[in-house]
Amino acid sequence: MAQHIGADHVRAAESIPMAERYRLLIESAADYAIYVLDPKGVVASWNAGAQRLKGWSAEEIVGRNFSAFYPPEDVAAGKPELDLARAAREGAVRDESWRVRKDGSRFRASTVLTAMRSERGELLGFSKITRDLTERAKLTEKLVERTRALTEANADLDSFSSSVAHDLRAPIRQIAGFARLLAEDYSAVLDAEGRRRLSKIETGARHMGRLVDDLLALSRIGRQAVVREPVCLRALAGEVVEELSPEADGREVEWRIGDVFVARCDASLIRQVFGNLLSNALKYTRPRAPAVIEVGAETSPRGERVVFVRDNGVGFDMRYAPKLFGIFQRLHAQSEFEGTGVGLATVDRILRKHGGRIWAEAEPGHGATFRFTVEPPPAKEKP
Amino acid sequence: MSKGIEILIADDSESDVELTVHALRKAKLANNIHVVGDGEQALDFLFCRGDYSRRSFTDAPHVVLLDLKMPKVDGIEVLRAVRGDPRTKAIPVVVLTSSKEQRDLIESYNLGVNAYIQKPVDFENFRQVVERIGMFWLVVNEPPPRDCFARPC
């Protein structure tokens, strides 16, 4: 049915003579001023778009020279004649400049002036297409202004949080320090409840300290430039495992570090990525014997080179996966698995700075797999 | 006669100073600690002037623990003055501060600091760090001989 109607329309259009079809096409182009000039620049035709943009009706303007559209200083400089000469010489002149309306107001215009020649090469005149850029220019200006404001607000927020975190370090250390000295030197004068409460102060201060240091690390990443160099990710993962080994003391942990590629990335930042993911894996496999933690590489369906970190730990419910990389978001109770909720947010920020991404897959009780890329996706396919 | 000052602590945070001194004493590392609360006093002490005019350059401390953010004269200025004078330039200076800003690190090392340590926020780590600093500069390290300060090195 639809096809039938379409065919009817085509047939109806075909019944209109070719010249008439072009006239209608030009007439209906409301956002473009489309008109014809004779070889001397005198306006010979005028469309509805031209009237809308410039304000003159066809009766008012046909027969007048097109220099009326230029600002007085351009006319004085001979720009209309120069444009005509150049179009005649080069075939066409594209320009973005100021034009004037009938009422004298100016607008930013994008123009194309094209020479029209007969088959023998004789100059018949010019076609002129003008588009009003005022709206676009206004939007661009607004966009630039908003982006600047946003960047500024972000930088403010960053320096605020980093200076707050920074200034909190000393008082936190002092609370923890004096609580410790109290516990060491005065526990004899405290009863059991007193000592319990004191240890609560210490635990709280210690947690606050970690939180502040993690926040500082996160805000430092925002200000730090990514310095790319070829990095052997397998070796990097190996070094991190080495550093973590004291934490695995007294536990049965099987590390499987497979073949991982060499990537162009920031070694110190990607070390933090492995540090966070592997220490998480170690933490969440605590109830397992043996804990199995695996690092390897694979290629995604999009053709990206992907690194994975897999464990056989407690896993998590995929319903909460969207929260995983948010700051201060935690999926486990502090009493069960300690943490600040800043680690994965840091990882996410590092990888996004690299043009890469991270995602996770898990099942409660059946471990978790984190996958990430450290490079932008291959150019032909954008996510 | 009492021994000379072994450690000069320049730090405006009384609580941090108390924790530092406690950690050093607990490790039986320093009997002769002197504390100043700002950069001006630190300079008076090190350059034997003002309240310290009776001190002698040859009795230089074995190490200076220098905080960077201090009133009046900051730690960087103290370091610059100490390194800029032949009578004090050999004194071991360890920056012990809250900041780990790139700018502070670069400036301190360019001025020839002997070590740069960020005060850990965790107290156990802090205590360990202070003990290690004391152990290294007072026990392990051989301090500059008195002659170093008597005439230009």
C-alpha cells in the first residue's frame, strides 16, 4: 500500500517539467537565500529564503547590484567586485563573513558564489547561496561558555576536595596517635568497657585515614597527565602480585598470571589499576582455600585488547553492578570486608583517562571477573 | 656538661611534635631534641643568632626534621638559607611534612634536601617512619665532622 502511494507521488513529480521542478525546489528552501546574479553582479532572481534572510522582496531587489548585501566597509574595499572576479576565475568562492539586511542589521553568513558558464565557456552570471549562521554562532558561543564554566566548577571541586582531604590528614593522625598512646600507657586505669571504646576511636580514625588517602589519590589522578610508553602488562601484574604477597601470608593462594600483551599506557597509573583489582581479588577470596586469582588477556567482539582479572571469591549480585565504580559505593559490610569505596572509582577514572573502560561480571558465591581496556576502541567502530 | 642538640624539629603542630618526640624517646633514640615552632626560630637556631647567639656553628645538630608549612618563614626558605651558607650547608635536613605535592618535592630536592618524607596518616606507620629516621640519622649515619662547619667545605 505504502509503496503504491510512493509510486504515485513519483509519477506526479515526473509530470512537472524539469525547469519548474528546480524552481519549486529553490523556492521552498526557506533557510537558504538562493538567487542568481548577472555577470555584473545585478540580482536577476530571488527566492523566499532570500526574502526571509535579507528582508528585501523580489520586486525591491531584482535589478539592483548585490553589493547592497555587503557591509559599507567591504563595499569601500571593493570586496563585491573582487568576489565576482575570483568566482569567475576560480569557479567558486566560499566565504564566512558579515552581511547586512535591508534594515541595516548585520548577520554572520556562510556563502557560496558560483560562476555559471555556457557550454562554450561564456560567463552567463553567478549563483549565490547564503546561509545565516547567527543561530549557530549563538549556540556555539553558549556551548563554549557552558563548557568553560563546567571545567572551572570541576577544577574548583577537585582542588576543594583535595585540600580538605589534605588538611584532614594531620588531625586524623593526631586522634589515632593519642588514642594509641592512651591505650598503651593508661590501659591499666581503664576498665574493659573503657578500653573497648578507645579501640573504637582507633578503628574509626584508621578508617578515616585510609579514606582521606584514597580520596587524595583519586583527585591526584584528575590533575595528572597520562604519560604513555610501551608497558608489559604481564610484568606489571607480576610486580603487583609480588608486593601483595605479604597480605597473602598464611593463606592458600594460587596466582595464575597468563600472557598479557604490551600496551602503550601510563605505567604508574596502570600499576594502581592492577593494585586495586588484585588486592580486591585477594580480599574477596578470603573465605576460599585455595583462592584462585587469574590475570589474562582476550579480544572483545569489538576487536579491543582486553585484560581480565578473575577470582573465585564471594562475588556479588549483578543487580548492583552499576554501583560498582561509583565513589563511596560498597557492596559489602565493613565488618565483613573492609574498604573505603574509592578503589574502583579510582580504577575507572584511570582507565577513562586512557580512553579505555572497565566492566565486571559476577555471581554471588561464584567469584568475579573484571575486564578492562587501556586503549581507545579501534577507530572504525565507536561504542 | 650536656651533649649538644642531636635533633632539631621545626614544626608548628604541637600535637605532631609530641607524637614525634614520643616515638623517638620510646625508641630510646634521642635525649637531646630541640623544638622550634616556626621557620624564623629554626633559622635563629641554625645560624646561632637571637635567642641562640651563644650556640656555635660547630655544634650543628645531627639532623633537622623540617616541616614545610610553617608560619613566618616556611620550610623551603629555611632549606634555601641553610644550603646557601657554607657554615650550615652540610647539616643533614629531612623534610617531614603533610604535603606530597610535586612542586614541593622538586623544590626540596633541587635545594639539596637529604630526604623527603610524607607524614603517614596512619599512626603506626608514622611511628615506624619516625623511628627509622632517628635510627638512620643518629645511629647508622656518620654525621659531618665539626671541621665541616668551622670553615667552608
